[in-house]
Amino acid sequence: MSEAPAVYVLDLDCIVDGSALRMIADGSLRGRILVHSSIVDYLYSEARRGRSAGYAGLSELTRLMDLISSGVEIVVVEEDHRQKVQSLEDLKSIVRRYAWRTGGILVTSDPVQARAARALGVSTVFTGRKREGRLKLEEYFDGKTMSVHLKEGVQPLAKVGRPGNWMFVSLSDKPLTRHEIEEIAREVVEASALEDEGFIEIDRSGSTIVQLRDYRIVITRPPLSDGWEITAVRPVAKLRLEDYEIPDKLYRRLLERAEGILIAGAPGMGKTTFAQALASFYSEQGKVVKTIESPRDMRLPPNVTQYSKNYADLGELHDILLLSRPDYTVYDELRSDEDFQLYVDLRLAGIGMIGVVHATTPIDAVQRFLRRVELGMIPSIVDTVIFIDAGEVSKVYELAITVKLPTGLREADLSRPVVEVRDFISGELEYEIYTFGEQTMVVPVRGRGRGEEAALLGAVRKLLPDSEVEVRDRILVVRLPSRSSKVTARRLKRVKKLAEKHGYDVRFMPL
């Protein structure tokens, strides 16, 4: 009497990642293969919502059902009293209990499902192994490729070069078909489920964002986009802070004083790469460093914990970071009001913050805080702004608050708190931020009034040739010699009138 064939019950994961299909094809699984109908219903529901896992799963399930292999029977089974599937955990429970009731062997690539099945006494075949070989998507990359852009009906394109110095190149003369794009997307989703360094960061109707090793992959599909599209970005180089050749003054600032840092720049200019280098720098200095990312695409040492905004609400991240008290937290990227509020709360709690923000000019990064924070608090939250252009540090600002008469105003009773934005390297004042009435003013002052100031200084030096004269924050400082025939009460009165005419206060001091 011949032995009855083995009965296997397939779990969702081993279908979606293709491991069940590969084992059947290579002869590792022989016998009666059962697929619970709840898996079909679940994949259908996910695909209707526009989720990549649904499309990938239905594609793999179709290939599985079409497989012709000797010694294998593949059957979809259904129970009389079906439990309604409201979540992935419900589906896992249904499949696990079905294998337990029928005495089947559960096939799964989910380690938690395998442990739970074994706890029930269910025989289990674990298929969770890393995929061998390169993905189709990886074949489009070489050492100089920054990003790859694939869309159905269009030739595959790539950005080749480095931030700020790149070109678009065509990778093939043949346009991609929808089937080819779907197949690449399916492989990416499968790999994210199998690899330790793979995460589906966001899976919405119409779009999926995957972080797979060094690759940040965005998948869009109809109806969100007019066709299937995949954009994959990979950092060309992992840089250290020393590679940026920053001035010694800035290096000392980062090492000793900077605790509220904004890294700003236009998209694709290398902001995240610089933030990654800065996080590694602080980690090497013995600091406790954590990151908040969406997606988690920084390549950092193992002692730097990377949190995802997509798997916890900002309130939970707030509590975690306040209780764990890191020395520095890198926030990549600041977009919504909630992002800025979390940055502000953590900074005011004494945690060093490094925020990454999109901005076309350095002052734009500061203005992102104006409607969200009281003016007087800004220098306590942001003390250093680093602007990245074409992968290089092109501008550094420092912020400080003082009480003075804003540049251009002449009446002394208009003095008020003013946030000064200075070029950190030269010390030159470039912007003043203050309130005027109910409006917050961001006023450029670099070069303003230079001609007027030069004329005033020239006139004073003619009247008092033995004196030293300079202008500091709209104050004319005149240092007088102890003995000089040119210093008379009449001349001092004329100097005072000249200064008042140009809107300057005067201070006479001994030389």
C-alpha cells in the first residue's frame, strides 16, 4: 500500500516572497499543496486598495497555480464557517489554525508565524532565506549612478554623476512595458520581506516606499500616477565630515557649541549625505546619536539607532527620545508642523538637534520657523544654519538675539528685540528679523547703506583728522586724542548733526 502524499498549507509570506514557488519548482515540496481561500480574499482586498503587497501576492499566486510539476497537487480550500479577515494578524491566525486542525505541514517564511505554529504542535517548513543574486533594479546601477527612473512606455533613465554635477542618460533604447515594471516592483517587495536591511516604510493606495539596503525606492501606480513608475535613489559615496574641507572655525563650532543645527539646501544637493557624515562624526566623538527618518536611508554605525516616523506617531517618538536622552538627534526631514514642533520640543528639553530641511536659500530655512515659534525663541532653537549646494558647504549662518534699533530706522524709541543672522565665517551681519506692528520682518542688511556710511565716515574724518572713526550697529563711535587743535566744541557739534542727519547715534570716547 502506497504512502499518502504529504499535505502542506501555504502561509501568505511564502507566497508573496516567491519562496514556496521556488521550493515546488526545485522539488523540495512534493504532495498536496493547500492555499486557504482567505489568502486570495486578502490579496484581492490589498490590491483593490492599491497596495504593492496585494499586486505582488496575486502575481505570485497566479504563477503558483499555473505551475505544472509532477507529484504536486495545488488546491484552494475553503471552510464552511469562515472567519472574517479584518487584518493581517487575523489571516495569520486562520492559516495557522487550519494547519493545526487538518494536520497539515505549515509552509511559511515568517519566523514569528513559524514559532507560533510550532507552539501549537504544527509541523513547519521555514522558507525564510535571503534571495540570491542581484535584483533586476540593481542591474541599472553602476558606481556613478545616483538614481534610476523607470516608467512604463518610457526608456529607462538614470542620473549619473554627483550632487550638483550630474546628467540624465538613457539606459536603453527600448521602452519598458507595464509587465516589466510590475515584475521589478514585485522583486523589490519580495526582497524587502526577506532581507534584514529591507523595510516597506510606507504602503498606501497608489504608492509604496521601500528602503532596501542603500536603495530608497518609490513605486507609484494608477490611479495615483498615469502609469507604473519606479524611482530608486542610492548615495554615490559615503562621506566623512573631513571630506567636506570645512573651515577650522566651523569644525570647532560643531565640536564645542552647535546644538541647534539646520542643514538646508535644494533637493538633490547632498543635505542627507552631510547629515549622515555629521551623525557619524558625533558618534565617533563618544556622543549618543539617534535619528528620525522617513524612510531610513542613512548608512550609519550600528551604535546609532534609527527610528522611522512611519511605524510610530510623533508622540511616541517624543517620549522615547526624552526618556533615552541622546546627545544628538538627526531629524531627516522637517516637513509638517508636527515635525517642527517635535524638533522644537526636543531642543528646548536640552537635546542637541540636527534638522534637515528643503530651502532654496539659507535664510529660507530660518523663515520656516517664524510662523511656528515666537521670534525671541528662535536663537535658542536654531543657532547654526549650514547650507549645502552641489554637495559642498556653501554658507553658514549663526543666530543671536539683541535689543537695538533695527537698521534703517532712526527714532531711538523704535528699539526692539532683533534676531541677527550673521555669516559665521566673516561675522558680517546679513539679515535682521524683528516685529514691526503685527508683521514679522526679515530684512537683508548686507551692503545696505554702505555708500551712506562711507560718506559719513569721510565727512567726520575731515572734521576730526586726528581721530579714529567707525560704525557699529548704527552707532558712530569717535575716539578722540587727548590733545589736538582740531578737536573743538564747534566741530563736535557738527559731527553730532551729521550723524543725526544720517540716522546714527554718536559716542565720543578717548583714543
